[in-house]
Amino acid sequence: MASAPGVRVGQGEREGSGGLGMNKEEWLAAFCARVGVEAPSAEEADRLLELAAVAAHASERPAAPLACWVAGRSGRPVDELVRAAREISGES
């Protein structure tokens, strides 16, 4: 779960967190709770990271978060979006 309020960087470090106090799952859960959406399943998260990787490797790194933003706006299944990204990148 999310770190307690007032916890500063370096306190309550967890393995793999880069010293920031939360791992990606904890941070994402806290962010989703804050904005009122359901967190992605582990499979959905893996597929979104795959989409981000395709976008970043096919162009410039900023394409990764922007592709994920577009994915969220599209409402389409992540598998369909990964296929489209691979086609655009010439990986089909």
C-alpha cells in the first residue's frame, strides 16, 4: 500500500524502489485511488509497458507515456493497441 503521509524520500525504502519509499505497484495503486480509477491488472500493466517500449524504441522516449495516454483515451483493448503500435513500427 501507499506510504504513510509525511514519509520523506529515503525513509521506508523498499527493494527495487530506487530509494523512493514505494514500488511501482504501490505508487500506481495510490495514484489510481487518488484519481478515482481502478488500477490495471498485472497483465494489463505488462501490456501497457510493452506498448510504451514499442513506442519508445520506434521513435523517441517521450512517445512512450504519450502512447499510453492515447491508449487510455481510445478505450480500445490494450492488445489491439500493441498490435497497432508494432505495425506502425514495422514489427508486425
